[in-house]
Amino acid sequence: MQGELFTADVVRFPVDGRIYLVRRTARRLFEMEGDKAASNEFWTATCLQVKADAMKDGGTEADGQAAMDQFHAAVMEEMRRVAWDESRQEMA
């Protein structure tokens, strides 16, 4: 075993590691409601940054796309959660 090289897969942090970014992005999108151009620009830039971050240090295009897809799903889920919470508070 001495002198052998070992290889390991790089494990990227799942979207849970980006929970702050997910929540901040959802909040910003809610704040931009009604300004479609600004929200689209913000959303596109944020998703592309997530993709670029995933491709740093040797990540593939597929890694970047997967990270962006996971991020998208997480932000949409956070927006649904916040909307649900707000609607429940209005009913109380």
C-alpha cells in the first residue's frame, strides 16, 4: 500500500449549505414583486452565480446545472412556505 495514490470524489455541499442564499433570494424576489424586469435580472444573475460556483475547482457543466436546478427548487419551495405562513397569519 505504501506509495499508492488514493483518489476520492469531491462531495459538493447540497443546497442546504446555501440556506441563507435560498432565503435571501426568496425574500428579494418577494420584495421585487411587480417589477418583472428587475426580478428577472436578479434571478438570472443569482442562478448563474450558483452554477458558476458549482463549476469552480473542476465541477462539470452537469454539476453546475444540477446545482442551479436544486437551487431553483429550493427557492420556489421557500417562496411557497413564506406565502403559506403569511396567508395563515392573515387568517388568524
